[in-house]
Amino acid sequence: MRRIVLPAAAAAFVALALAPPAARAQTGQPLKVAVIEDQTGPLQAYAKQLITGLKLGLEYATHGTDTVAGRKLELIVKDSQTKPDLGRSLLDEAYGDDGAEIAVGGTSSAVALAMLPVAQDQKKVFIVSGAVADSITGAKWNRYIFRVDRNSSQDAISNALIVGHPGLSVGMLAQDYAFGRDGVAAFKRALAPTGAKVVAEEYAPPTTTDFTAPMQRLFDALGKEQGEKVIAVIWAGADPMAKLAALDPGRLGIRLGTGGSILPVLKAYNAIPSLEGMEGATYYYYGIPKNPVNDWLVAEHQKRFGEPPDFFTANGMSVGTALVTALEKTGGKTDAETLIAAMEGMAFETPKGKMVFRAADHQALQSMYGFRLHLDPAQPWAVPVLTRELTIEDMNIPVENTR
């Protein structure tokens, strides 16, 4: 049998070729990250912010190098157009044809839910960014899924802690898909211990522009109740509050209520007098968190874009800091088992302060912010004034998957 002796360089090449993918990841090749967001459709403003924030987060966490463990981060950005089937096929394409080692995305809950099985089939980590339906880290979850954004339960529990009290009657208006229905279910559960009660629920298609019929049904249901009355709105995309206010629920002693939203929506709220003093809880408003990450984000965003960062910009930046933190822990390795082990229970810094990926369902635990809305003609938008920070310890977020 002949013995073949290779030159050192050739021997190294053969060793590399025979090495498993996780080992080959350490040689300095670009690390491809797929970014699949709904850049077309009703959530396009959210998607734009998420992508901008992600890039800023990567820049911040890598000190401007966009490099982790010797590997340059390369983003492969795709538009899922708010179409679940397209989102699923784009994620499959990114993992299979484009060589993406990890993926980020899912602006819409419907699109995100369609993409979850792809990550499981491909055995690659997928970080959900933007979508909040509880079922993403609940009934439809698989172990390859991590979510940086808040979920519906975090929205619901934080809002219930701020507004819920005995004697309050609530009518719910929400979009008729996973985001709205999961949100209502979570809010009902969260309100129950506060003594408030939900007396009616109305669901409307996401494209609804005339709310007369569902609002009248809510008026009728709340009209039978005594004490304080509010219609709580769970809506994404084109905000309906101006149209709801035009139906004048105040004449019946009914207030409108909702959680936080993006700056263009807050600008519209500034022109709705009945929203002065509205209370709720929000994921983010740039003037609330006080920490070095948010200070950097606000200053850099203002310098580069001439305006402060928005709701989903902070979300995207948090994804970026989470991704870099995980890759630093793995030394740039991206095989799913190594990443999952590194990310379960992992703490990372964000514009909102510390977040932690809960090991049980990979949901990011995080602070939420109670606010009281202040309308000021001298300001371009209504300002959510902080009333209370709700910390990780303040909120008992249920684990709803069947792991």
C-alpha cells in the first residue's frame, strides 16, 4: 500500500474539507444571516425599522466591525410581502440555496407562524423579530425558535397591571388573525386577577376601514354595565383610533385604550383630544429607557436620520445585540445544538436594558413601560410619559409550549 505524503498546505486543505460544518465555521468565511421581513404590505413601516435597528445593533455590538469571532456578518435581506406562503418559501431558500446559517424575521405573526416549521426541518436557529402572537413561543413553537420581541402575554400582563382594577368593564376590538386573537385571550387572562372584566369581544379583518358595526355592538354591550368602561384596541398596521374616536364613545361614558405604538401613530394621536391621559403599557419609547445602549441608539439614529429611533428600531437593535452575544459565546459556530446551548438562559444588553432568553420556551423576558399619554401641540407627537417600569420580576409570563 502506497503512502501519500501531502505538503502542509494541502494537508490542511484536506483536513478542512473533511471537517464538520461547525469546525469549518472557524476559518473566517462570511457568516450569512437571512433577514426576512414584510417590507411590502400593511406592516412595511415596522419591517423597515426592524432592518435598520438590526444593522445598528450589529454595528454597536461589534464596535463597528460587523465581525464576530473573525467572521464577517453578511445579511441576506428578503421581502416576505406579508404573505405566509412566501415567507415560508423564502426561509427555505435562504437556508438551502443561499447558505444562511441563521435567520431573523417574521414581522407579521401569520408569516412568522408559517416559517417556524422550516427552521425545524432545516435544523437551524430562527430568531423571530416583530411578531408577537403567543403561539409562536407557545403551541406552534419548536426548539429552534427564539424570540427577542415581547409576546402577547407580555403586552397583556403589562397593560393589565397598569389599567386593571375592580369595577372596570372592557370591550375588546382586535384584528381577526393570530395577533389579535392571541392578544385578546392573553389580555382576558391577565385582567381576571385585577377585578376588571371583559364583557364583549369584536374581531375585524386587518384591512377594515369602517368600524361602525363592531363599535356599535361594543357600545351596546358596555351600555349594560355600571362603572368605568373602556374599549381596548389590539391592532397592527393602519391605526384605527382616529376613526374610533370619531364615533364618539365618550358620549356614552366609554374611553378608548391601547398599548404603545410607533411614532407616526403617536403623531396622529396628538390630534385626538379624547386620548389625553390615556394609560397603558408599551414595549418602547425612545425617551423612557436610561442606559448606555439606548443612549447610543438615540444619538446615532438622530444623527443619521434626523429623528429619534422608533418602537421596532429598538426591537431590531435588540436582535442584533442578541445575535452577537450568542456568536461570541460560540466562537462563531452556528450549528443549532451549539447555538441553542449558548442562547438558552442567555442575558444580553439592549436599548431596553437587560433581556434574558428563557430556557423553557426561548422567549425574551424584558421590562415593559407603563405610561400616561400627554398631548402637546408643541410636540410632533403625543408623548407616553413613564408612570412605572414593569421589570422581568413584576410580570409572571406563562410558559405555553408543550416541550
